[in-house]
Amino acid sequence: LFAPVSELLDHLRPGGPEGALERLSHAPRLIIDDLGSERPTDWTAERLGVLINRRWLEERPTIATSNLPADDLLKALGERTFSRLVGGAVVLELGGEDRRRRRGE
């Protein structure tokens, strides 16, 4: 299951699809795109924390992409959620030209 973080959070909001947290928690693999780009609030931190913790407890693979350096992502997610996401993970740092900027030229 692939979900940009903003759309994922929309599904978790009150009035979102029923059972969204369960579906996201139990997906065989979850890819969260652009983690850290969401507007930081207590609610977003808590919801992401719940989701990532559930997946961590059930040992379900979770992949996250982010444009933030690790220290900034730690601040955005909080220590507990960050630890569950990257503890024991393979972290890849990719470099190169931003293709989005190239398109606008």
C-alpha cells in the first residue's frame, strides 16, 4: 500500500473511511511517501505514532520516504515514533538533481 503522508492522514481523520487505521496497520507492506512534510500538530504526531507503533509491534514492513535529514525527521516525529521507524532499519540516503525543479525550467 503506497500513500503520501497527507492522504494517509486524511484517511485517519474523523469522517474518513471506516476502518482506515486497521487497513493501514495490517497492510502487508506500507510505503509512507514524503514523511515529515505534513503540518506538525499533536494530532498528526499521535496518529502517525499509533500507526507506526502498531506496525512495529506486528513486525510489518514499513517504508518511508522523506526529504528531511534524520535529525529533522526525529524532531518532526518525536523520539518514540522515530525509533520505531528507523530502529533496525536500512536507511538509504539518495542524492542527485531534483527532477521536479528540472521540469519547471
